[in-house]
Amino acid sequence: MSLPNTHRRVVLANRPNGMVSPDNFRLEEAPLPTPAPGQVLVRQIVMSLDPYMRGRMNAVAGYAANVEIDAVMTGGGVGEVVQSLHPDFAVGDIVEGTLGWQEYSVPPLERLRKIDPSIAPISTANGVLGMPGMTAYFGLLHVGEPKPGETVVVSAASGAVGALVGQIAKIMGCHVVGIAGSPAKCAYVVDELGFDACINYKTDDLDAGLQKHCPGGVDVYFESVGGAVYDAITRNLALGARIAVCGGIAEYNLAEPELVPRNTRFFIPMRARMQGFLVYDFHHLWPEALPRMGNWIAEGKIKYREDFVDGLENAPEAFMKLFQGENFGKLLVRVGNDPTA
């Protein structure tokens, strides 16, 4: 195939102070990247938008390097190999990896993996069969360690990770309560995903809802929100509770940290444990987890929802949806044509 001389990319124009804005990004034209020996050139097809990207926009690095001003925004995606100077990859291979917010890239090979389009739509490599799916799987099963009959509470329950956490917990024989931000999202997680109950954190009293739906307390909490939701959970822990922490989206856009107590005093009488984790802590176990997730999908035990936005130019505006509660399922951007569709 003939390749263009230039391509479009989205770079970080300036650092946000508080809530992120489309003005923090800039769409620009740049020369097409050129692969060196041992590298590949990938044309992006579907790009993932995820909350962790907000942390990479800060001046101070967190658990991973921050994005420099005028540099391409980091992020995962699925694409097609269009040039290969590596023996393990051929032109036409569909791959998933760190492709960034751009149409073409020469991605790092450490986590670049081939995708079999015959198993599932390739977009799922950004979602249920990718980083979000593995976050749910390992965060719940390896960090939360749920036991049959226990009560599992899931924040952001209709999101890309939370929806999967709750369904896996049901497969494990748990009582599952979701927390979401609208009647439609609560109805979705109960009626379609099979959660036992859902609390609307915007309109319901969190403590009353937890006491109603978790009368014995919360055994496992999957934390990705923080703020007032986290505070309510800690007031309603069961003896020996476990909290698996993968994020805190309610706090990502604060200009200054909230100066409020976080109820750690409840951890002592409840002998609770809270553990943060990164999905790539378990990267060596992905080969055993992905087929299991795939089988659950094939058996109808796992359902997923994808929220598509068309066009790289619309990525900055779409990114806002993650922090305004507007996305419904895994948020994805269609960047280029899909040869497997």
C-alpha cells in the first residue's frame, strides 16, 4: 500500500490546572515516522481513551513518565502493521500496543502484541480483551481475592473496568453491588450485566444504600473513584475487608487535594487491607487470563459495551466524557479504516 508523507497527531499543548480541557491539546500535521531495523510502522485503527492519561498530563511524573509539552499524547490502540523491519511482524498483522494519539507510529515492541481478528472484533483488544479487561480480572481475583458468598462493591460500575469486575464477581459466586452516576447506568448494570443492586451516587444516600444492599458490610471493594464514594465505603466495611485500588477518577482534576479525613480509622477494627496495583504487574499472567475471559464472553457470562467516537480530531473533546460521567462503556476513537470489519 502507498503511504502518505505526513500524518495527523494530537500533542499536549499545555498542562491543565484542575479540570482538563480540549484547549490543553493541539492537532497538528507531522512527517510520517520511519521505522529503523528491528521496528515496525503501524497505522492506527482504533484508539483507547482512559482516565490514567490525565495523570500523564501533569508536570510531575507519577508511576509512569509524564507527557512533555508538544509531545504526542500517550495511549493504547489497535492498528495494522504497514511496514516491518522485524522478523516477528509482517505487513498486515493486526497489533495492540502503545500507539499514542496519532494516525501512524513506530511503537515500543515490549508490549506490542498480535491480535487475532477471528476471535473477537479488534476493538476488544482495547477493552474487554485488553488493558481494562486485565485490570478487572487481576484487580478483583488477585488483589481483592473474593470468596463465594461475599459482598463485592464496584465503583464506576458501568465503565470499561467496573462493568467487568462486577460480572467476574458474579461468576465467582458473590453478591455484587455497583455504584454509578445515573438511572440509566444503574439499570444497565442490574438488568443487563446481572449485578444484584446499584446505587446512584448522585441522588442516593450512599451510606443508606450500602447498609441496605450490603447488610453484612463490604467484603471487597474495587476502587477507581475516590472522594466521597471511598469515604462511604470505609464506613461500611466488613471484618477482613479488602480494597483493590486501581484509580481515583474523582480526584484527578482537582487543582488542590481535598483536605478531608479519609476514614482510615475504620481499617483497624475491621482488620481491612487496601492495596494499589498496576495491571502490568501481572503482564506475565495475561496469556492465561485472556483465554479465560474469551471463554466467558463466548459462554455469555461476560457482556461488554463500547462507546465510539469518530475521528482523531475529536479525541480531546471525547476525553472530557471520562471526567463528566458521559461515557457509557469503553471509550474508543475510530482513527482509520478497519480491514477486518
